[in-house]
Amino acid sequence: MRIAMVGSGYVGLVSGTCFADFGHEVVCIDKDPAKIEALKAGRIPIFEPGLEALVADNARQGRLTFTTAMREAVAGADAVFIAVGTPSRRGDGFADLTYVYAAAREIAASLSGYTVVVTKSTVPVGTGDEVERIIREAAPEAEVAVVSNPEFLREGAAIADFKRPDRIVIGADDSRAAQVMSEIYRPLYLNQAPILVTGRRTAELTKYAANAFLATKITFINEIADLCEQVGANVQEVARGIGLDNRIGSKFLHAGPGYGGSCFPKDTLALVKTAQDAGTPVRLVETVVAVNDSRKRAMARKVVAACGGSVRGRTIAVLGLTFKPNTDDMRDAPSLSIIAGLQDAGARIRAYDPEGMEQARPLLPEIAYASDPYDCAEGADALVLVTEWDAFRALDFERLRATMAAPVVVDLRNVYRAEDLARRGFRYTSVGRPSAREAGA
């Protein structure tokens, strides 16, 4: 089928490329000419494992093209996906739908023949209704159906998630549109991926409910980690103990510095606002948002405590800046709040991230950037692991011990073993686990 993808950011580029890899003819559209020229030249604006090669292969086969020309791309499409940004609106945290509605107006001016318009962006309940109103008002004679098809892609594993999804949610109030969507996703039938066809509003809410639930799991285990520290329990063993219950499951039960990224922070805020406007506040989600925000700053205080109560004038080495490994995404990354807290306490920051430093520089202009983990740690009074990149899992701690000014390690991802670092002469702090002495007691 012929697909137009409006928006060539993370969701649009990954989705469009994977659709092309299924054999569909896909054109990705973006208003930024520089981005389109870069994509045509094979330069990918985001870091996502496997994406560069997949884009190159499908572009070479002629199934994937890039353009700034909305009218030509939409006129020949069976389905037009809207995959533009929906950032949190300043002031109230609601999703800013400016780009979605602008895309709808441009699509309306370009329609030709029966077309399914699909909101792939994460949008609040009722957005599809407004998109349909905009299109029908602008193009009353057009044959069009508006569908919700939320994405469930994890950064760092997006291609696998798209090709082997847990489920595909299609919100369609039109049976013909549902058939078109089923044909688009037909290649996944071989993987027996379940397709859930719902009403459009149900599909829109499903995305928010899923992300809010996962954010709640993360926040829950983080609070249990705090309790573990006070009572001498081990949060990793608690998480395993509850995660083996198949009603709970083991995923998203890893204690750490709090969630960040492009989805959980803005989607929980948008859900809170939607529920408040509907007169049915989701108090649990409101608490999750508040607890997660406060946790990030609390991690800075944890580092200060590990350094004896003061970091003024000291150099703190930070390993990992992105909100998670295998991405260059700095949106709402815990590192931003942690570093700000340490700077407020008078610390000098030196940092290293395998992929995120270019994105971090405009956000963290006053810190020093290192060339590798050892350069980062040289002369530092403490080493803080914020993002659990694989490259940090097997560091040479003997080398680190020799180059650091003070043997202090604060592991906010529980990657290392307390006994191992204690044996090498480090003062080691982790999240929700006993110290080396307590662990051996």
C-alpha cells in the first residue's frame, strides 16, 4: 500500500521505515528541508540501533523516500499517518496539539480519493474527533476516515518493538478504515501479533493508560527502594520476589533515579489534565508525577551524602546523561535534575555519555565533557552512574581507583556489586540495597 508519514522525527521515521521494510511504498514528510536532505543522503538525525542500515536498505530499494512536498505525498496515499510532536504545554502540562491540527489542515488540502488519516502521535482523548472536524470542514467532499493507531515503541528497541509488537491497537469507527489498517499491518500476522480494534477514543486513552501504569510501576519500586534502605532489605530481591508473580511481572521493577524520556513525563501530565477536565481526577497518577519529580533532586542529595555531606568545590564525575541507554534522547533525563542539584550544592561536574553529549551540551553548557569514562573520572571526588550503558558495566576499577581523588562510587542503577567495590577500596552507595558491610552480615 501507499503510505504518507507526516513527521520524520523519532516515531515517524521508525514507523515509516518499518512499514517500508514490510514492502509498502512509504514517503516521509517533514517541513525542515535540511532534515529531508540529510535523510536523502543517509544521515539519520536520531540514534536508534539498527535504524540507519534499515533506512539505507529501503531507500536503496525505492520503497522509502523523503520529501517536503505534502500535497504530492498525500494525494497518492492510501493512508496518511500523523506522527508529529505533542510536547507538554507550558502552564498546565496538557499535550500541545498545535502540530497535529496544523498537519490535519494541510492533509485536508491535499486529499484525493478515499484516504485513511491515522493519528500515530500520542494524543489525548477526543483529538481524533477534532482532526476529523478540521478535515471535513476544510474538505467537505473528501472521502476520509480518521483512525487512532498509538505507538508503543521503546527507544533503543524501537525496530524490534514495531516488528514484534505485543499488540496493535486500532481505533476505528469506520469498518472500511479498519480493513485498510488491517491490510497495512498484514505482514505482522505471521508473528501472530494481536490486533485490537476499538473505538477511536478508547484507542487514544489506551496509550495514556499504558504509559501511566508503567510509570506507576517504576515509581512504586523506587519508593520500595527507599524503604529498603531504611530497614536493611534489598530492593533487587524484593523486585524479583514480586516480579515472579505473573500478575505483576518483572518488567519496569528496576529501582533507579526516576523515569524520564519523551513519553512518561508528558503522557502522565496529559492524562492528569484530561482527567481533571473530565471531572474525574486520577489521584494515583498525580502522586506518581509528584513523587518522580522529587526523586530526581533527591538523588543529588544522595550523592552529597555519599561524599560526606558536602560537595562544594569538589569534582563529581557523571557517567551517563541520556534518560536510558541506547538512545541520545535527553528529554526529561534524570541527569538534568541531578546535575542541577549538585551544581546548586557547589560541585563541579564532568560527564561522559556514549551517544548523548551532543544533545546534552545546549542543556548543560556549564559542565565539562570527557572523552571516555576514565577521562571523566580522573581527579574526581566521586563517580556517579546515572545511565546504565553497557560500556559502563565492566569498568576497570583498579584503574579508576588509581586516578580518582577520592574512592567514592554512587551507583544509581545498581549495576555493580557492593562487595566487589568494597574489596577494591571504594566507598560504594547504591539504591535500595544494603552496604557491603550489611550485605555480608
